[in-house]
Amino acid sequence: MSNPQDTYFIPEPSKWPVLFSLALFIAFCGTAFMFNQYLATGSMPGFGSHLLLLGFVAVFYMFFVWFRDVIDESLSGVYNKQVDISFRWGMAWFIFSEVMFFAAFFGALFYARIYSVPWLGGEGAGAATNEFLWPAFENVWPLLLTPDMTVDGLASKFTEIKDVIPAFDIPAINTVILLSSGVTVTFAHWALKKNQRSGLCWWLFATVFLGFLFVVLQAGEYVHAYQDLGLTLNSGIYGSTFFLLTGFHGFHVTMGATMLTVILLRSISGHFTKENHFAFEAVAWYWHFVDVVWLGLFIFVYWL
């Protein structure tokens, strides 16, 4: 029998990528139907909420079975140094694609603030834009007044947003929480490299706790924005960019905390050694990426 170190492992064809894509598609369709009240009548939540729930169940099931298969492969000893290098490059490119994902949304925010809003206010080349499209517009950020459009497309009245979420409230607390979780996952890595399983597990547990605490606080922030401040997805460019950036980041935090939970369970089971623990490193890289993105969000969405 050949030595695993002399061969390159190629996994068997898997059905999970296709099924996972289908589960995500169902969840996205459910979200779209829910927001547009598709087939909703009276107090009934409608078809969209049921489809969204089905999608979420399917997504989490796919996570479970796909993680299980990859973990079984890892424990079987078929991965060698060359496979490890491939994994590292794959994770690096994945994180790079995530950087570009958020760069597009930050670009939309900067374009709105630096170009679109001043043009609507009559600055530079936007004098005609201001005169014909929105004469009463004032160049301020964040926009606290948004137009309700009539049939002919002209701004007829204004809906007032009561306030925006202050930076040095829940967002500042969440910043401390997320940066602290970056420290705890680093301590967990140090413990792993010293073969200290107890320290590894406790620091990982702290990271998971902080990650899900961040999600809970952000969910409360969303409820406050919708119910008390009148800040919704329909609140003009500010509401759109606010929920787009913070919502996708919250989704990434949820996924990262879920992956950290899997790593915690594997650490408790003794799956990692100081020489062989790339699964831990991959999730740690992802978590640090989430930290850095949040710093950008806190500065440019909440603070400035």
C-alpha cells in the first residue's frame, strides 16, 4: 500500500455542493417572498416565511453532513503536506473573494456619500440634478429625510426618520466584543500550539460566546431601529447601505461563530495536534477577517 505522504488525495465526487446551493436558493427565495408579502393575507405570515424556514433548516443540515464528511476525511489520515498547502491557498483565495464582496458594498456607500448626495444637493455637476429632481434636497449625511415617490416619479412628501443609531452605544459595545473575540481565538491558538487542550477549549468557548453575543446585540439593534427609530430598508440610501453592510456582516459573524462551534467540539474530542490543525487556523483567519470588516463598518457607517 502506498504511503499517504507520497500521493495526492483527491476526494470522491460529492453531492453536497449542489444540494447546499439549492438550500441557499430556497432560503433566498423565502427571504424575497417574505419581504414582498407574497401570498400573505391579514395576520398570516405568508408563503415566504415558511419557505425561508425550510431553507434555513436545509442549510444547517447541509452544514452538518458536509462538515461530517470533511472531518472523517481529515481523521482518516489521507491529507498530506501538499494537500495542506492546497487548503491554505484555497482559504486565502476565499477570504480574498470576501474582501472584494465587502469592497463592493463599501464602494456603494462611498459613492453615495462622496458623489450622489453632493450632486443631489447641487454641488459640482449636480446643479441640474438638484433643480429638476429634488429642489428641496439638503446635502447632509446621514440622510434623515427620504422622499415618497408619486406615480409620476417626483418627490411629493417626506417621511422623517426619528434618529440614527449612535456609534457609541450598542455598536461600540459590539466593537469591544468582536475585538475581544479576536484576542481569545488567538489565545486559543497559542494554547493549541503548546498542546494545552484545556486552555484551547476554554478560550474557544469564550470566542464562541462573544460571537453569538455580538449577533444577539445586533438583532436587538435592528428591532430598535425598526420599531423605535423608523429606520428600515426603505429609508433611502442610508437605510439601504446601513442594513446591507451590517446585515451581511452579521450573517458572516453567524457563520463564523457556527464554524467556531464545530472547531470547539472537535477540540474537545481531541482532533487537533500542534503539528496538524489547519481547520482551526482556517476558521481563525476567517474570524480575524470578520473583525477587520467590522472596524470599517463602525468607522464609516456608524461613526463618520
